[in-house]
Amino acid sequence: MRNFTALLYYLFALLGCDIGATTIVHRASADGIDIIDSEVRVTDRIAKFECLASRSGQCHYTLFHEECATAAATGAARQPAGETRCASQPFERFAMAAGSDKEVIGLEPGFKLCVSAEDLAMNADCKSAARQ
């Protein structure tokens, strides 16, 4: 079913129909050298991840449910187990080589995205879990 939905979106795009999308860009550089350059385009339940450049040669993505990011920002993420489905834990982590792209079908709307050039465990506030 997910593949059928993706096919419909591609057909609409070929016909010039814009279903609406959100683009998330992460870019950081130091002394003119890219540390991370990533672009994610989200359309309904399809996300296309593009790792354009990375100092390490890979982009490391961590995805959280939206309520996890909100809880982390307000300091409410430390609730007793079972009261929230996140407890600041990601629901997906993956890495991609610089210059590559990947489509993920079936993502729930309203996810929070963190991307880094390094393979570090992240919290929902996009800070390294090891530094806290």
C-alpha cells in the first residue's frame, strides 16, 4: 500500500500537481568547508533525504516523534516510563554517504529530524546524548 501511495504522488508530480511539501535544510560550515549539508523534502508520508556533503563522508540521521522534541524543549521528557511513547528515544536512525539520497515511505506526520556529520547518539533536542 505504501508503494502504491508513492506511485500516485510521482504520477501527480509528473502531471504538474503540487501536493504540498516541507523542505528541511541543515547546513553548517567552518572556514569555508562544509561540515554538514543535508536537505529533506517531506510530502505527506514520504520523505526524501539527501546528503549533499559531510565532513566525515556520511550524514547521520536521527528521527523522533514530534511530541518527544516538544517534551525535550520544555524539560518534560523525563516522565516515568509508559507515560510517553518516546522518552527522548529515536524511532529511527540511519546513515547515508555524502552525495546519496534515500526515500522513506510511511513516516508519521510531524516527526523531528536531527542530522550530524558524526555518528553520535542524539537526544530529541539534537544535542549529543554523551555530552549531557
